[in-house]
Amino acid sequence: MSDYTGSSRNLAQVSLASDNVFGEDGGALQIPTVTGSVDAGYAASLVVRVDTTTAPTSGCAPSAGGGRP
């Protein structure tokens, strides 16, 4: 239980403004458009931007087939 307590304490210190994922827009670009109904079912749509201009700084791309290089 002590691990959970420490984790929740750390999480409480993070805000949308300081988060490296959602900080740029306060999370607004991570909210999908949802259409549909309970009877017909729901569909969610989210535009995801991919930065292809930034050079990777660590890690490596997976080999063909998704296996480890």
C-alpha cells in the first residue's frame, strides 16, 4: 500500500499545465468527438498529429514485423 500512497502523492503534484503530454493545450486536443446513442452505439473520433520533423533522441524503431531489433 505504501507504493500506491507514494504514487498518488506524486500524481497530485502534476497539473495539466505542467504535464509533458497535455501541457500545451490543457488537454483540449486529447478529447475525442463522440457521436451516437445508447441504442445505436457510440463512435469516437480523434485527430492525432505526428511530428515527423523531430529527430529521435533515444530508442530505436522496431524491425519489420514489430519484433525487437
